[in-house]
Amino acid sequence: MSIQIVVLSLSYSLTLFLAFLVLPSSWKANSAPIREAEALLKWKESLGNQSILESWVTPAPANATTQSPCRWRGITCNSAGNVIAINLAYTGLRGTIEKLDFSSFPHLLRLDLKVNQLTGKIPSSIGLLSKLQFLDLSTNSFNSQLPISLANLTQVYELDISRNNITGELYPSLFPDGTSRSKTGLISLKNFLLQDTLLSGRIPNEIGNLKHLSLLALDGSLFYGPIPPSLGNLSSLTVLQLSSLRLSGNIPVSFGTLRKLNILYLHINHLTGHVPEELGNLSSLVVLHLAVNNFSGNLPSQVCGGGKLVNFSASFNNFSGPIPKSLRNCKTLYRVRLEKNQLTGNIAQDFGVYPNLTYIDLSYNKLSGELSSNWGECRNLTLLKAAGNMIGGKIPDEISQLNQLVELDLSSNQLSGIIPSQVGKLSKLFSLSLNDNKLSGQIPAGIGRLSNLQSLDLSTNRLSGSIPYQLGDCSKLQNLRLNENRLNATIPYQIGNLVALQGLLDLSYNSLSGEIPWQFGKLTNLENLNLSHNNLSGEVPSSLSNLWSLVSVNLSDNNLEGPLPNSNFFRSAQPEAFRNNNDLCGERQGLKPCSATSTEKNGGNDKNKIVVIVVASLASILIFVMVCIWILAFLHQRSVNQSELEDIPIRENLFPIWQFNGKFMYKDILEATKNFDETCCIGVGGFGEVYKAEMADGQVFAVKKLSSHGDIEMEEVKSFKNEIAALTEISHRNIVKLYGFCSQIRHLLLVYEFMERGSLAKILSNDVGAKELDWTKRIRVIKGVAHALSYMHHDCVPQIIHRDISSKNVLLSPELEARVSDFGTARLLNPNSSNWTAVAGTYGYVAPELAYSMAVTEKCDVYSYGVLALEVLMGNHPGELISYLHSSPDHKIGLEDVLDPRPSSPVDQKLEDELSFVLNIAILCCGANPQSRPTMSRVSQQLEVGCFW
Ligand SMILES: *[C@@H]1O[C@H](CO)[C@@H](O)[C@H](O)[C@H]1NC(C)=O
Ligand SMILES: *[C@@H]1O[C@H](CO)[C@@H](O)[C@H](O)[C@H]1NC(C)=O
Ligand SMILES: *[C@@H]1O[C@H](CO)[C@@H](O)[C@H](O)[C@H]1NC(C)=O
Ligand SMILES: *[C@@H]1O[C@H](CO)[C@@H](O)[C@H](O)[C@H]1NC(C)=O
Ligand SMILES: *[C@@H]1O[C@H](CO)[C@@H](O)[C@H](O)[C@H]1NC(C)=O
């Protein structure tokens, strides 16, 4: 019993004792949260009204439990109720942290404010967070200098203050790791010009006190001065990012002791001197970027000493001496950039076999020797560049095993021998540059199999023989340079099939003979054409007047004769472009006017004769057919008159392009639309009415009844038969499917895929729809329309111009993806209009040049597209904004000026950058000058890639 009492009293006193222990501390814990809550609320107050901080509310005095900030958004507490983490990353927070009283958070372990819009100073009181382990203020707009007090944060293991206000790289083309490509070229440049708003100053030497640091990222701001040698004391560092700053001086030798370092970014700075050989001691190194500095001397010979190096760049420096020895057996290499140095060595001996290598650029060094067949073993290579060296010998056949290769540039070397005949196996090749070597022999015909090739440069070699006609199969080719070779024979007419050619077609300084193929008239995107210094004869084909995009032409030093093509460009071109020819004539200075005799001479031309014969016989067949049609029509008309009840004319049978269940569908359409009853009408436009046709078997179509003022002449319909037939062939994700059409006495019926969601105009006009069409979906719509237009402009032969892009003609799929409708139909309604017309398009979307009756080119569509894209961003037609843009082109328009307020505003930076990018493109497309507008293929490409320059 006494034992029991003793135990009881013991436990009692223990409880009391414990209570004493706990009480004061819980009392303390209660007061700390109050202080923390107050500090947070005070900060909130300084930030103004931001919905992100909605949950941060003043506690009601009566309700003690709500006094704790622990449930507020972004706040984490420990069990005692102390704030240990503030995490407001990616919340769109604006304002400063100057009013945040750091002294109130003695327990804080994590402070994560990355990717926001915070500005102002990083207050020096941040040094009071003595327990802090993690600090991330990256991707904000903090400016001024780093407070020295950061050195007090001795527990911090991750310190990231990178990318404060630089949203992109300063050198967009130099992205050594291949990932940090600027998404917003225009915007980053602007920010670059606003330098004084960036974090700057020297990197404080005191950072060397942060002994536990594992990650230190200060890249992408404006720090200058030397790299503090004290960083060599941070022996736990695994990641050190000091790129894109203005650091000068040498790399401290002390870096050689950072044994755990995996990643070292020093690229894009002003660093000088030798790179310490001690970097070879960093046996854990995986990524080393030294590119774009002023380093000199040798590269550390043991740079891959640890055998782990994956990504290595040293390009754009003054490195000299040999290729580091350790690279030869560095099997881990994935990406290597050494271009633009003065490295010496034998390319055959200094490099080995790298199974993982995808990218290697050795251009513009002093490498010699020959290309070894080993390169054929680097099967994952997508890019191989070694231009501007002294590499001799042959191109090894094994190169053609690199079936992932996208870019091959061996230009400006001493290569001889032939181009490997198997080069056509490189089916992913996008750019092939072998120019400025001593290559001989013929151009292999297999080059025609390179269906992805966009740029081919074989100029300035010793290539002979004829141009292989298969080259005409490289349908994506945009630049073709074969100049300064020994090519002879005639130019294959298939080159005229290269309708994607855009930049330059240069065949000059060869021995090409015969005529310029008239098919060159199809190269309507071509900007520069150079055929000078050949032995071309005959007339310049009049079809060249179709080359709308020409900026320069050179036909000099040939044997050409006769009149020049009749177009503005040729009328105003410089006479030098035509000098030293046989007998060119034309109405311009420097050339003699064409006399009647010279036109007669044309007739003597054999090819022209054939053309005339063909045309004449075609014409007579056409007349015969037309007479037949007329007779048929006449008979048919009579039959209609005879039986008034029979209201279905057979005339429709003339163009049965689309069969439905084996029988022609006019009757079915009449049934399905209840004889074109109003109740089935789902839209009325300038073109006529659109009806919803629900077929007996459940299929639904949209039928567009094109009303015409007066009868549509059958001849006219006939002349568009082929065009419509071509439209029915098209199947593209972003184009409304046209199933067919039928003609009837008074109207044409076009039968389309039915789009339940209706038009973009409709969805933008109501608030529910506008909300549903959020920013991601809107960007997708803008991209979709670009893809559709690019396809019609550049992938269709002949090219199809829409002429009436507007938000009414962009329909939406159930997933709210864009489907452009009515391609080519503007022309149907205005059949007399050839390319020369002022009547096309919807008011408000029509390119300004049409007011002066210039040609309808694809650039008119580009303009309408720009208006449309602005409309999608703004939620309604941009109206006056465009004339404002035209009148003050220098004025910058920001996202905040235009964005439709209805969808919830974009929260993350990436989306916002993308929207800015789209806005910039839209503005470019709306340019007053058609030539300044980009082509749709470029727009569509760049929207995908996300970078315009
Ligand atoms: C590195 O740390 C040691 C000892 O902690 C110190 O004496 C030395 O000055 C530091 N080095 C630098 C470069 O700051
Ligand atoms: C570091 O590298 C230098 C130069 O390469 C070498 O002399 C030294 O022995 C290395 N130090 C260690 C500890 O490995
Ligand atoms: C090429 O890359 C793929 C994946 O990127 C990888 O699986 C493959 O092993 C690589 N090929 C070689 C030969 O290493
Ligand atoms: C051919 O003309 C183009 C465009 O004017 C020019 O850029 C190119 O250098 C010329 N080619 C040669 C070999 O001069
Ligand atoms: C140029 O072509 C003509 C025939 O059109 C031919 O007589 C002449 O020899 C050729 N000249 C050269 C240099 O090939």
C-alpha cells in the first residue's frame, strides 16, 4: 500500500513536473506564432490585394485557434506551431520582401519564393534566419546587391538566386546545354537593356562561409568582378552555377578541391587566363561549361579524368594547344562544343568512339588529319560539325550510317574525293553543308531521298556532271547552293518542284546550258535567284513573273535572249542582273526595247511550239466538252420545265465528286435539311446559308449553300471542279474536312464535316465560352490556324490562299481545337477574280494593300491571321489597335494591355512568356508592309519551337 502511495505520488509529481516543463514552452510557442502571424500580415499589407494571400486573414480575437498562421497558404509549421517553411513559389506574387520582418522567424528552415514577380532589395535582415537551410529566390526581379549578411546563413545547403530578371539567354544561339534557349527573344532583349533593375555587384567573398552549401546558383544576373576564391572552401558543393554574368579574372585554383562537384557552369562571362589544370582533379564532374569567355592556353588535359563527363563546352574562347587527352576514351560524352578556338591536333587520333554522343561541334579550330570511319560508330549523333578546319582526305562512307543525323557541316576544309553515294540514307538530315572543299565527281542521285532536307550547300567544290533531277524530290528544301562547281548539262525541270525554296537558289558559276525551266515559275516563295555565269540560252520563261517574293535576281553572263518576264520586280531590277547575255530586251534602262521581231523569234522556239500545240488541242477539247455540257443542260432544262413536280434536276450529275452510299446525295441533302428549311439553318454568312444535315443513317454534315447573284455559269463551276476536287483530297488536323460538293441550277452545295461547337467568333462572344477557352487552349487554337495556313500555303501544289480568314471561319472541334473552314471558297464566289482582285475577305481582316488593288498573295492571309491571333488574345476584334500599331510602330504593346480579362489570368511564367511570344508574332503578322510579314511556315514552325530568331 505504501508502495502504491509512493508510486502514485511519484507519478503525480512527475506529471506536475512535466506540466511545468511543457507549460512555459507551449506558452512561448503561442506567442511566437502571434509574432509570426503579425509579421506575415504586415508583409501582406505591403503587397496590396493579391488573391494568392486570401487565406492570410487577421484572426478574430475571440477565436484563439485561428490565430496560428499554420493553415495559411504556403506556410508550414512544426508541431510546436512555429513557422518552419514559407513556400510561395510559382504563385505570381508581386511586390517586394523589404517589409517582411525576418527577425520574427527564428525557426524558419525553408524560404521558397522562386518564379514570381518580386522586385526591390533582398534585405540584409535575411541574415537573421539563422536556421535556414533552403533559400530559393530565383526567377524574380530582385535588384541591387547581395547582402553580406547572407554569410550568416551557415546552415544553408541550397542557395538559388539565379535568373533575376533575365528571362532568356543573352546569346540565344549559344545554349551550351541545349536547353536554355530563350523562349522570348524580344522580351529578354528588352530586359537586358534595363540592366539597372537586375541583381548586380560583386559576389561577396563571405559566401565561402556557407560550409554546407551543396547547390549555389547565381547565374543569369549582373554580378561582376572576380570569382571569390573562397568558393573553393565549399567542399560539399555538387552544383555551382555562375553562368551568364559578367565575371572577370581567372578560375580560382582552389576549385580543384571541389571533389564532389558534378555541375560547373561558367559559360557566358568575361573570364580570362588559363583554366587551371587542377580542374582535372574534379573526378565527379559530369557537366562543365566554359563557353563564351576569353580563356586562353590549353584545355585541362584530364578534363574527363573521372570518366563521368557528359556535357562539355569550351566554344567561343581562345583556347589553343591540343584536344585534351582524356577526351579520347571518354565514352560517357553526350554533348561537346569546342567550336571557335584555335585547338590543334589530328582529328583522326584525338577522338574515339562515343556511343552516347548526340552533338559535337569542332568548327573553326586548327584541326588537321582525316575523318576516321569511327564517326560512323557514334550512332546517336544528331549533329556533327567540323567546318573551318584543315581536315583533308575523303568523307568516309561510314558517315552514312549516322541515321539520326540532322545536321552535317564539314564546309571550309580540304576534303577531296566524292560525296558518299549512300548519303541518301541520312533520312533525318535537315542541313547538309559540304561547301568550300575540293570534292569532285557527281552529286549522288540519292540526295533526292533526303526528304527532310531544308538546306543544301555544295558550293565551291569541283563537282561535275549534271544536277541530278532527283534533287527535285527534296520537297522541304529552302536554300540550295550549288554555285562555283563544274556542273554542266541542262537544269532539270524538277528543280521547279522545290516550291519550299525560300532563301536562295544559287546555281551560278557553273557550265549549265539549255533553257531556264519554265517550272521555275512555281518557286513563288523564292527570294534570291542566281543563275549568272553559266551558258544558259533561250528566253527567260515568262512564268518567272510569278515569283512574287523575289528580292534579287542575277541572270548575267549567259546566252539568254528575248523579253524579260512581265512583272514589277523584273521591270525595276538593276540592269547589271542581265548584262552579258545574248539578246535580252525589255522596257527598262540599260536594255533595248523588245521589237516585234524578237517576239516573232519566240515562236521559233521548239519548246514553245509544243506548248502552243498542247494548249490549242486542250482548248479545242474544252470547247467540245462545253458544247456537250450546253446541250445536256439545254435538254435537262427542258425536262425540268416539262415536269414541274420533279423538282430534282439531274444537272447535278455533271460533277459527282462525292458519292454517298453509292448514290449521289442531293436528294438526301434535301431530305435531311427538310428542303433547306429555316429550322435546319445554323448560320448565315456572306456566302449563303449553312444547314445542318442529319442523314438517315445518323451521320451529320454541314451543308453550305452558296447563293449567287444570278445563276452560276456552268463553265465557271467547271473551271473550279478541279480546285474543289483538290480541296476534298486535303486531310489536315486543323482544316475542316470538305467531303464534296454538288451543283444545282441556282446554287452550289458544299458538304463539310459538322462542327458542333461552332465558330471561334461565337465562343469568344459569350462569357461562358470565353472562360472555357482558357489560355492554353487559346494558344493551341492560334497554333492550329498557323499549321493549317502553313500547310495550304507551302505544302499544297498549287498553293491555296484562303482569302477570308476571320474568327467566323475558324470552327472548333469538341476539344476546342481549331479547324479552319472555307479554304478556297472565296474564289468560288468571285470566279472572275484571278490573283488580281480587290474583293476578298471580311472587313476588318483584309490586308491594307488590297485597298490599292495589289495582288492577293499568301501575305494577305498572314495579315488576316495576325488580326485573328490578336482577337484570340484580346477576346474581341483588335479594331483600332492595328491602325495604331501601323502609325506608331515603335510603341511596344505589353500583354497587360491586351489580354482578355475573362479567362483566369495565366499564373505561371512559362505560359505568360508563351503568350508574349504569340503577341509579338501576331504584331509582326499585322505589319503594314506585306514583305515585312513572316511566312506562315515560319510562323507555324516558330510557334512550335518557341523562338523567333
Ligand atoms: C578557407 O577556409 C580556411 C579555414 O576555414 C580559411 O583559413 C581560408 O582563408 C579560407 N579560404 C579562403 C580563400 O577564403
Ligand atoms: C590535382 O591536380 C594537380 C595538377 O593536375 C596535381 O599535380 C595534383 O597532384 C592533384 N591533386 C590531387 C590531390 O590529386
Ligand atoms: C542512343 O540513345 C538511346 C536513347 O536516347 C539509347 O537508348 C541508346 O542506347 C543509344 N545508343 C547507343 C548506341 O548508345
Ligand atoms: C548570287 O546571288 C545572291 C543573291 O544576290 C548572292 O547572295 C550570292 O552571293 C550570289 N552568288 C555568287 C556566287 O556570287
Ligand atoms: C554554250 O552553249 C552553246 C550552245 O548553246 C555552245 O555552242 C557553246 O559551246 C557553249 N559554251 C560553253 C563555254 O560551254
